[in-house]
Amino acid sequence: MADEYTRPIEEREEQFKIFDKIKSKVPYIAPEKIEKDVRKAIQAIRKKRV
């Protein structure tokens, strides 16, 4: 019975370990920089459509 409860928790913890490993390899980029780049990309696409 307890195994039914602990197994999903253990699986979830393993998944988060994978996410943490991936996240540790990605360089930090300020959210403002990302927002600025996204805005510029959207504007460029919109200009092409007109």
C-alpha cells in the first residue's frame, strides 16, 4: 500500500533531477533580455507578413 504512494513521488523526484541537470548546463540569461529578443523576433515576423 505504501509503495503505491511512494512510487509516484520517487518517479517525480527522478524527473526533477533530470530537469535540474539540464538547467545547470544552460547559461543564465536575464528575463529582460529574453523578453527583448522575443519582442524583436515577433516584430520581424509581423513585418514580413505585411
